[in-house]
Amino acid sequence: MRSFPGLLAAFLLGSHAPAQTAVATLDDDFGDSYKATVTVTNDTPDAISGWRVRMQLGGPVSSLWRGIIEAGESDPASFAYAVRNESYNGDLAPGESTHFGMIVDPDNGSAPPTGITVEIITGDGGSGGSTGGTPPEGGFNHAEALQKSLWFFDAQRSGNLPPDFRVGWRGDSGLTDGSDVGLDLSGGFHDAGDHVKFGLPMAFSMTLLAWGAIEYPEAYADVGQLDELRDLLRWGADYLMRCHVRTPTGETSAFYGQVGDPALDHAFWGPAEAMTMARPAFRVDATAPGSDLAGETAAALAASAMVLAGDDPTLAAEMIEHAESLHRFADTHRGKYSDSIPTASPYYTSSGYLDELAWGALWLYRATGRSEWLDEARAAYDQVPGAYDWTLSWDDKSYGCHLLKAIVDRDADSLAKASAWLDYWTTGHQGQQVAITPGGLAFLSEWGSLRYAANTAFCALVHADRIGDPDDRYSDFARAQIDYLLGTNPAGRSYVCGFGTNPPVNPHHRSAHGSTTNDIHQPTDNLHILYGAMVGGPDANDGFADDRTDFQKNEVALDYNAGLTGALARLSLETNGSPAPGFGGPSGPDILFHEDLDGFPAGDHDDDSWIPRWPGTKWANGPDEGRLAIDDRTRDGSGRAIRVLYPQGGQQSANSGAQWFIDLNAPHEELYLSYWVRFDEDFDFVLGGKLPGFGGAVSFDDRTHEWSGRLMWREAGKIEFYVHVPSDNLYDPGDRFWWNTEGFQAFFEPGRWHHIEIRMRLNTPGEFDGLMEGWLDGVKAASYPGFYFRDAPTADATLAWVFFSTFFGGSSSSIWQATKDEHAWFDEFTVSRSRRGYPGPPSDADADGLPDAWEVMHFSSAAGTPDDRDGDGWTDLDELVAGTDPSDPLARPRTVLENGQLTVAAQPGRQYLHETSADLSTWQVSERRGPLAVGASLRFEAAPEDGSTRFHRVRIERP
């Protein structure tokens, strides 16, 4: 890139952590880019376990090594980057240094950055930990956390899922639940990382979910999650009502409080969709009572009815009828449900039912406003213990009763008990206080430590808003506890999956893990991100390991997230967060694998850094030879893509391109694969080369009877299927299937992004009923019905992995060799059971940094061409930023200094910054103008009032 005279990109300077230094040095100047090294030194007297360097560059980083560019902390569009340590170079002793390197394509020459900001961080950047946590700059995005917390409840659904279901890796499960008792008990929610449906914690979770919406409905609306919350409550209510068996007069005769035998369930480690064990249903009735279970279910239905009444009054009225019947049954036939359903006892033993009788009556009063329920609630509450040294949980509702009764009744007794409880959790009560970890977590129990803190935080916020907040103690406590679990902790990590810094990736969850071998250890990392799930949490010394076998710390559960969700809703009202755009939309239950590469570290990769990045990859060829990298040359100008080098003279897999397998962890008969690919502008296709497709073998490790159905480019970029069958196949279908069956031959065009879709359906062994199809940029280009692949000796061949195969050549002959170094880019991989379709044309098809619409406007074509098409010395990219006409050599960005004024011929829609410096190293913004209207010009006062010498420049911010 070339620079503007008088229009230079500045280096952003800022304060940094005391005694942390980073020095940048220029290593090589390549003319249009430079190589620099940034050395980080720990000048403090203490060891640090992680670092982050913030820097403002004059152009984009095209390659980076020994560091990780943090996407959430960086803005590549304005060349502002945050780089953190790799796992191996984060620990620095006092006086110790480390470094990272980068290649930058600058706007303003080759000078490296100066005045870099350095921060100490903690987390996976190093093996140690500090004594206190630091929240991300600007605090936490509670709106996003709320959005994802609700998504977790969707991931726990059981039953016949709706067609627009938004958790792509979940499918229908438990469809025959209840068949052993002649009922349809499908639906509801799996309890935790297992597949049992435990009625008491499930109902409690629905009550708390509804309570959060009752107190803070505007929060869910602001985040765009009100409909999702209502759907969850409907789903839960529908299941609870189907578990409720009534007489013709509406009286309760039984309630099914559990589906699944925990012993059988826990012996199976696999996704819910693959369950084959018996799932017996267990009930309470007049002879085997369960007042706690029935009372909590009454509370859940009453509270949920309050949320749904405005949207569906008929359903809400039905829910109230069920709730009233259940509560009368609970009061009439008293007993603990865990005595009547003994298989629940080892997991959810009830301590009593008096609290649920008061709790259910209080919620029925809130939902109906009828005084009879308030009278019953008062009578039941008098029997509830007044302890203060525990908290609201799936088992103990007494604390919730204190708060709820204080809200509806304002009596001195409940007000005092609620205050005593929350005082115990904040400053102490009668000389006693909840334990506090060194990092600040209010620690009640080592089993699910975070859920107790989150439940109490939610109640503390409700008390602060509804009753009072003495010296802001309750709300401050709640914020501190939620911030702890989101990242302000000694580990500097989030305890909510898929949210924040270094969140857990291996929660104890069968479906998210995705094992098909009943093995908790394989695959190594969970195949799916369990967004929004809060894990059990650390021990009393803030210790935690992301290990799914440690279920005490890594279990997830409905009741873990229930209070958390309400607390996040409340906090989202006072922070400036926003939901993650595009997250959680309907994706269908058929996506098996998706990778957009945006979370991969930029720069070159070797085998050790690459293989763990792709779940199921056991082998790779090419990374160790320097033929694989990640860069930012993507189809839409944002994110990252794979860059594969085909070195000059390379051919076949030994010395050209890169290959690896992505294990799909299950056999499949029919699948779709889609991805984007782009070749260099002057790519020489020679005679051909391989591209990704499907593969399989009897043995993954030695690839016995290996087969594949991949893509191949041929002369001039012609596209074909390349098929390889096992040697003992009795009928070889041939290996070349041109993409020309639809009346044209499909070609790859060098320098442009193309979208590929492949469909493979294997034939019935011995029958000609298979299918291979292909689409280029959304247009079908190949269709081979009657495709023959399997026969008797190869009947066990299945679609088992994605074969990421990229190399030049089709034989050992030198005529297949790459004539020069070539490159191809790959992005956005998806494997699915149904066709996802063409996502639309890329916004920057030739990946030159210029939007297609802008190129078409000025040049009638978005095709890649020389980067200064009007020959005026200013690149097209420079002219895009400045807003000048790239087809008119007289239209240039100009800056004039005259009579103490700096004048700029400005363009509409841009921001202009007047910056000054005394020494050309440190620049300060003197004035900011814009965005501007059409026809505007700018004048900046350039003469300093004190008569001192100043350097001046104007910087344009990109539109």
C-alpha cells in the first residue's frame, strides 16, 4: 500500500500497566510491507502468567507468529490489534522477555509501531494465576450472556423438536418416553449432562426462569429473547401438564416426576439422539406422595402462566387449573417425593416439603390474585424454617419464600428473614458469614459452587429493586458474583461456555461431547459448544480445570442456569451490552460440522498447532513443511481463512499442498459438504490437483480399504469429481466425473472466491442407486444418479470423514508439477445432512479489500486488476478510504497548508482527524470532524498559540 502526502495513519498511544514494556523493531522492509518483532518484557518484581499487547498500525497484519490476535479485542478495519501470548510464552519471570513477530502492509511506510499498550492478563496464556481478576475493558456484555444462557435451555430439550430449532447439533430424542405406562411423556428437558428428566429440579428451573421474566420483562425484549423465553416456558409447561394425571373432575390422581433410570442412563456416554436404553417413568400418587414435587410444579406452572398470559391467555388459564389441582394434591397427600421415587434419591434427595407448599401457594397468589391462596401461603409459611445460612436452590425454597412473601405481604417476619439471609451473604449476620474464596466467590458448597452464588445474586437484585438495598450492598454483591463467573476471577476466565475469555470447552455433557464409542475420553475435546451453560465452578481456593471427567466442577444443569439467567437480565438493563448478532437463529438439526476459522490463530501452522484445532484430526501432511497458514484474505473482508502453499516443483501429497482428515465420528449414508475456495490471480492450474471432499476407510488409523469422493481441478480450472474405491471393489465406477452434466462445463476462475457444494449418497451394496451432485456458486453443475460405489466386498464403506486434500498433481510425472509458488484459500466449511444452499455472492469476490459494489460502480466489474487503475499514484484502496474517484487521475486526496490553516477537500460520510506532533513519534488528536455532508471542505487551525514548532497531519477514518 502507498501513503497519502499529508494523510497518514497514526499510531495509537495510550497508558500501559506500570513497568510492563514492549519494544517494536523493524526487521525487513519489503517496500509494500515490512516485518517487525515486538519484544515484551516483564519489568515488575512479580511473575506474570499472561500478557496482551495493544497497538494501532498503519495497515493490516498479513501474518503473525508467536502470538494470537484476539478477534473480540481487535478492529482490523481500523488496523487496531490486540495480540496475546500463546500457551507457551505467557509465563514471564521478573526481568524475562519474550517476543512475537508480524508482517504488516502499511499505509504510511515501514516504521514499526511505537508507544504500545501492554497489559497483564491471566487465563490460558500461562500456567500460573494472579491473586485477583480483571474484567475485560468496559465490563461484561450481560446482554450476550443472557442470550446464550437461554440458548443452553434449548440445548437441553427432549422430544420432537420443532423444524426451526436453533441448536443445530441436536435432534429428536426420547420420543417413546412414557410408553411403558401408556402415556406420551416426551418433551421436557434433560436435567444436566445426562438424559434423565428429573421433575423437581426441572420444575424449579422453570419457576426461576419465569420469575426473571416477571421482574425484568423489558430486559428480555431489549435483547430480542422474549419470544425464545416464552417458547421455553411453553415447552416446559406442556411437558409438566402431560405428566399430570387427573380424574374427570380435575383432581390429581398421579404425577410422573421422573423419566429414565439414572443407573441405566449414566452407563451410556453418548448423544441423546443415540439412546437405546430403557427409560421407565416414575410417579407419585396418593399412596406414594410427593408434596415437594407437586408443590414446585404448581409454582412453575403458576409463574409461567404469568409470563404467557398476555400472549396466550387460554393456555395460561389451563396452566393455572393444573397448578391449583397439583397444589391441593400436595397439601392433602403429604410426603417427600424421593421416598416415593427411590431412584431419584441418590441424585436429588429432598430435605422436606413444607417450603414447597408455601412456595407454590405464594406463586398461585401472585398469578391469580385470589386471597384464598394468600391465606394458604401465610399458613404454610408459618411452618417454614427461618434459617439464614444457606440459599435458594432446587431443594430449599424457604429463602425464596422469605423474599416472595416480603414482596407480596410486607410483613415484619418475612422482611427480617430475607434481610438476615442476604446479610449473611454480604457483610454477615450474627457474627457469621458465607465463606469467600481468595478470588471473591461467595462459596457455599463445592458441588455446583457457582449456582448458589448466581441464585443468591438474582434474589439480591430482586430485593434491591423491590424492597431495599442498604448501602447498595445487595446489588454490589450481585454484580461482583456475576462478574466473577463471567471472568473477574483469579483464572481470568469465563465459567460460561461460549462466552468471554477462555470459557470451558469440555463441560460434562454427553450430547455436546458427541462420542459415538461410549467413551468419555474420545474425542479429546467436545465436538459442540454448549453456549450459555454455566459449569459447576471452582473449589474453595478458586481452583478449576476444564476436565469433563471432573463432573463436580464441570457438570452443567438446568438449575445451574436458572437464577443466573434472571440476574443477567437485571444487569443487562444497566450495562451497554448488546446480543451477539446472528447468534442462535434457526439452523436445523442437521449440521454435523461447521468451521469459519475466525477463531484460529493467524500465521503459519505446524502439525502440533494444527491437528488439535480440528476435532477428530489424527493425521496431517503439509503444516510441518510450511504449506499451511491462516490469514485474513476472506470472501467478505473480515475473519480468517486457510491459505495453502503449493511450492514450485511440488506434485502429489508428498511435497505439494496440505492434507488432513476431519473425523465425523459416525458412519453416514448421505451428506453434504460446502466451502469457499479461491486461487491466486495468476494461478497456473497445469494438469490438475486435488480439493476437499468425503472419504472413509475400515480403519481410521491405517486407512485400510480407504476410499474417497473428492473434487479435482483440471486444465484451465475445469472441475470434476475424483473418486477412489477400495481395490477389492468388484465394479470400478471410474474416477473422473466432470461437472458438465447440466449443459455447461464448470470452471474455477483465478482470483475469485467460489462456493462449492457437494452431495454424496452411497448406493445400496450391489445396486445402482447412489448419487453424486455438485453446485458451483449456487448453480448445479454435476449430477450423477445411478452412481455405483459399494458392492459385497465393500458393503461396509460409509461416509466417515471430510478428506481435506489439496495438492498439485495426479501422478509422479513432472508434467503435473507446479510451475511456480501458488496459493489457494479455503473458508467456511459445513457438513450437513441436508443442503444448506448458496449463501449469496461474496461482498469482495476477488479479496482485494475493495467492496464489489464499489468496484462495479467505478469500473463496471469487480474483477481483480492493477491496484491503481487511473494511474495517479494513489491505490484504489487509498481512494476508497479517501472517497475520491479511482477512475479519474485528477481526483486525488489533497491537503494544503497555507496562512496557518490546513485545508482538506473533504468527502461525505467520513471522519477527519487533525493530529499534531512535536517530534513525529507521538501524535495527539487536536480536532475531529465528520461525518460530513456532500460538498463539504475542512479547515483546521495549524498555527500553535504558543509559537512552538508543530507537525500536522489529517487522518481519514474508513467508512
